[in-house]
Amino acid sequence: MNLFLKAQIVLGFLFFSYSCTNTLIESIITGHTMGTTYNVKIIHSKTIKNIDQIKFEIDSILIDINNQMSTWIKDSEISIFNKTLSTNSFKISDEFFYVLEQGKIINELTDGAFDYTVFSLAASWGFGPDSLAIINDPDDDKIKEILSYTGSEKILLDYPFIKKTHPNLKLDLNAIAKGYAVDLIYRWLKKRGFKDLFIEIGGEIRCGGFNKMGKDWVIGIDSPVENYRQSIFTTVQLRNTALATSGNYRNYLERQGEKINHSINPYTGKPVKTNVLSVSVKSENCLNADAWATALMIMAYDEGVEKINGLDEIEAFWILSDKNGNLIQRYTESFFNN
């Protein structure tokens, strides 16, 4: 055997060995939580033998968060707090307190557009677990009454206690809890030694590292159209980043021939009427992305983009409707950058 042929065989064997040892395996864990589904992908160099145990731990994390922050669970911490008419201090779990603390910060940054005390307002329009079979919209006097005891400034935080300043105040963390749950699962998996990750709960996403092809994660942003089979409007690449999308094209009610969307303006107490159809937000963590996506649905586009341009850690993508009903896109400078 000549030296050239021998060298080719050796190089071929080395390439084969390298390829085999660098084959990436995608393990997928799915389930139900928070009234929706979750999807976790773990990219690893070998089969994860204890994948069932990992799913059990993920489910345990989600059950714990639900028992703290779900208004749909009657005996959750948040439900018990909402039902009480006491204005005395109420002790809550650490995760619950942290989310309220972060929500206060975002409330201030958004000038009140993000507000986790809109529970009663949403219920009066027919949304949430306390909503009834509402035939008519609430009148202005009813809205004014509810607005008198809503506002994030009316909930006082003094770790590990919280306190209402009005007995009728109720909390709603639907616009921030899913994002926080994504972050918790992400951090737990990172501590377990996994670095290439995709975690999604009800469309709120956080990615780490790369996908099974060794490339950035590619995430589709839905076109805000009202049909069962959603189409992709555009895609964005994520690397160690979170993405959350908020829109009114799926969650709405119809009453007397008029669509009532679920985005309640904390200033007016009424559903927003806007040409903003959806907003997708990129951030380092999913809690921020989730809450900011909700806040930007409340703001007019010009106001929202001005807010985002003043922040370093947030990027956003808007889908708007023009005067002719055509879909147009707007985005901040670095939204499509990794």
C-alpha cells in the first residue's frame, strides 16, 4: 500500500470517527400546563437515559408555579389572595414575590401599560375565570368604579408579604407567569449541564446554544389572520435569547356583532382599539419578553417604538394594519440580529 493511499484511509477513518462522536441527538419533552401546551427540546451528544425523570422534574416546576400564580386554580396562592377582602399583610412564595417585584419594575418602565391588577377589568368584559355570561359591555360608571381600585401602585410589596390597599383589588399574572416559567425551566436545565435548549410554553420561547444542526434556532412569527391554520409571517433566529408574542387575533369575544379583544387598557379600562395586530419581543429572559409584548399591544406603535429605542436589552417586531387593511411590518434596529 502506498503512503498516499494509506494517508487517505487514515484521514477517512479520523473523519468518520469525528462525525460519529459529534452526532447530535434531539430529545423532546411535551406536556400541558397553564391552559396550553409546553415543548422542550434538549440537544445532546448522546441519548439522555433519564429523560422520564427530567420530564417529571419539569412538570413539578410547572405544577408549583401554577399552584402559586394561576387564577384558574381555586386554591392557588393568587386565588386565595384575590378572594380575601383583607388589607392585612399576606405571605406568599418566593417565586410569586419575585414575579410581582419584576412586574412593578416593568409597570414603571411602560408608564402603566403593563399592569397586573387588571383582573376585575378583564372579568367585566368577559375574560378570565371570574367572567360571567355577559350580554352587554360594562357601562362607564362600572368601569370607573373598578379603575378606582386597580393599578400596580395599589399593591404593596414587603418581602415575603404583599398587601392590598383596597379590599377589591385582584391580581392577574397571565401576561408574565408563562414567561417566568420558561425561564425557570431554562435555568434548571442549564444547571443540569445542558446548554443547547429550546423551551416553549404557549408560544413564549427561550433558546440556548444551537439546534441539532449546530445552527441558531429559527422561530416562526405567525401571520395575524383569523383562521385555524396559521401561516408564518416571518422568521427570526435566536441564540441565547427569549421571544414572546402577543396579539388579539386569537383571543377575543364577539358581542352584538363587535369583536372584543382581550388586551385591556389599564388607563381606560376598555379593550384597546388599535392597528397593532401583534408584537413580538426579544429579550435576554422570557419574563421581560412576555410582559413587554403585552404592554406594547396597549401602546400605539409610535409610543411603543420610542419606549423600546430607549432600552438596550429589548427589541421588538410589530405587525400593523394600514388604512386599506394590508399587513405591514415594523421592527427595531437589532431585532433580526443575534
